[in-house]
Amino acid sequence: MTKARLLRLSVVLVSIFMILLIIVYWDNVGTAHFYLHTSFSRPHSPGAIPGITAGEDWEALPEVDEFLAKLLSSSLKQNSSVSRKAEQLLVQGSSKPVVSNLEENVRGYDWSTHNARNSLDQAKLQIERQRTLREFCANSSFAFPTKDRSFDDIPNYELNHLIVDDRHGIIYCYVPKVACTNWKRVMIVLSESLLDQGVPYRNPLDIPREHVHNTSTHLTFNKFWRRYGKFSRHLMKIKLKKYTKFLFVRDPFVRLISAFRSKFELENEEFYRRFAIPMLKLYSNHTNLPTSVSEAFGAGLKVSFSDFIQYLLDPRTEKMAPFNEHWRQVYRLCHPCQIDYDFIGKLETLDEDAAYLLQLLKVDRLLRFPPSYRNRTASSWEDDWFAKIPLAWRQQLYKLYEADFVLFGYPKPENLLKD
């Protein structure tokens, strides 16, 4: 009887081992690699990234997670030399970015040196930002939708903003209208997930925008189920435990202004058909609207900022479909109370934060973060943009985005919420 049990146990273990080897092999020949043990992976040495609790280990992981992590990491040590060679190739020609895309030339970049960045104490900033986030996530008196659910309760489709770079052990949650185009470019360069004539891109600005936002370009958490099946959640937790996780945020009201300018003041066929036509019909009483955005603009038919705010406040909007990612709240995109982010950057200090983050990730010798746009929507514009928005609407809008204001330390815009 004992021999029979041992035989059955051996068969089960061998089967699991073979399945995992198949997964590892598949992943190695794909576009993303499972480099679980790199110099950029957690656990970090004390002080590597300010604000991170020292001494985090794997004891809290379920046994199956630990087993997967140890097996996968031991199987992939042979890849470290390949990774180093790839990084050496990236160094060549990456020190002086060249703007090659016409659209980027038109939009314009700010190449100034920003000497003020040297005066910022980035370490203290990170400690304060993370403390604020964690305190309000733990504060039972501050409530907002989805706050109290666990990571396991988050549906896969809500994890599509978490981009993974296994090569360097990085997870980036992208927030539209917060420099996400250039951060996606950085992730493409680091992960080598996109080739140009058979060679990985070395300069972020060389990557065309249409490729940057192509969903097939990036390995995201919501793709794990197709790749790893029932092991996907276990592997997500391993990566969340070991990898460096970051996101960039922005004043919520300014982000809304930027989204409006980008999607409704410029000719955008997709957003005209999906959003502008319904807004014009519902809130401006227009009928028989043109089918193309160029015809609409030619006839002077444009969504107003007031139409846009009404759309956001309309309870029918969420019932029909979740907010579009360009104006969806950050807490719904990146789940900051379920994911312990190691670095919180802000668009208001983008240049300083980006340079500091690349240093912490030890990839600053591989690339530089593209410079800021000169025409970036400014916080000082809020008063003008909201001047014609009724006070009651502004107050409702604040409640809609209050969690983003509070979690990420943005002051309540009192001047907009009072007569």
C-alpha cells in the first residue's frame, strides 16, 4: 500500500514538474522572459528604494507560490548572461535621443535642463507619497468603491493597465494623460518587446505612437490567464512580491482637462463616434449629426467642456459602460490599495521623478526618459476651464474623483468648490 501511494505521489509531482517546464520554455521563446532573479528584482537591499518596508520575504506566500517561484528562478539562471549582453547592446547609441516621429516634432519637446530638479529631495518625496497612500488605504473612515476588496477579487480585465518587464523585474501601471506614451516606450525598450528590422528599439522616441498603444506590444497582467491558465494568479502574486512597481499620477481635474483637449478639441474619429455624438445629442440637443469628425468640425459642431462634465456626472454613463481609460479614476486603473507600489511619480514633477526612478531601477545608463511636452496642460488653467461649470456640478465632480485627490496627496480645490 505504501509503495502504491509513493508511486501515485511521484506521478503527480513529475506531472506538475513537466507542466512547469513547458510553461517556462514557452515563456522563454516568447516576447517576455521570466527573469525572476535580477539585480532589479525584489527583495531590495535596505534603502534601495525609500519608503519600502525592509525585510519583506516569501513566508507569506502560499506553498504553491513559493514552489513555483523557486522552480522557475532556478530554471532561468542560465538566462542572466543573455540579459547582460542585451543591455550592453542597448547602451550603444542611446545616450542622445533623436526625435524622428513627425507628430512628436509637431507637438514639441522641452529639452531645457531644469536645474531646479537637483534641489528636490526625491527620497523624502517618495516616503511622504507612500505614507499618504497607505494611511488612507488603511483608514476605515475614508471609503470609496472597491477599496476593501482583495487582489484576488479584481477581475482579469481590470488588470490590463499593469505592464510587466520580466527582463528587469518592473511592473508599470499606466494612467492615460500622465505621460503614459513615453513610459510605455521606456517599457518597450527595456523589455525588448518590439523590434525594428529585427533589432530591439534602443531609443524610446524612435518607437511610433501607433505601436506604443497597440495592446499586443505589451505583456500585461490580464494576458496571464491565456498564457499560464490556473497558475496565472500565483505568478502575478510572485511578481508583485518581487518586482519594482510604479505608477505616475496627476491632479485629477487637470487630467480631465487634458483628456478633453486631446480627445474632443482635436479631430479624433473614434472618440467622435463613440462619445461626441452621444454627448451632442444628449446635452446639446443636436440631431442629424455628421458621421465623420471632419464634417462635424467643419460645421462647428464640437463637444463643449460643459457637455463633457455632464457626461461624467450622468448616472447613465457608468450603466452603459465603464468610464473610458482616459478619464477613469486612477484607483480603478491601478488598484493602489490592493497593490503596494514602490514608487509614485507625479506629472507635476515628471522630469525629476523620471530621472530618479531610472536611477533606482539601475537602467539610467541604458536610456533617458524623453523630455516633457512644452504645451502640457497646466494646473493654473483650472479656474478658467471650470468658470462656466455650475458650482453643484463641480462639487459632484470632486466627489467622483475624491479618492484620487486624497490617495495621491492632491489638495482639495477649495476655490472651485465654493461660491
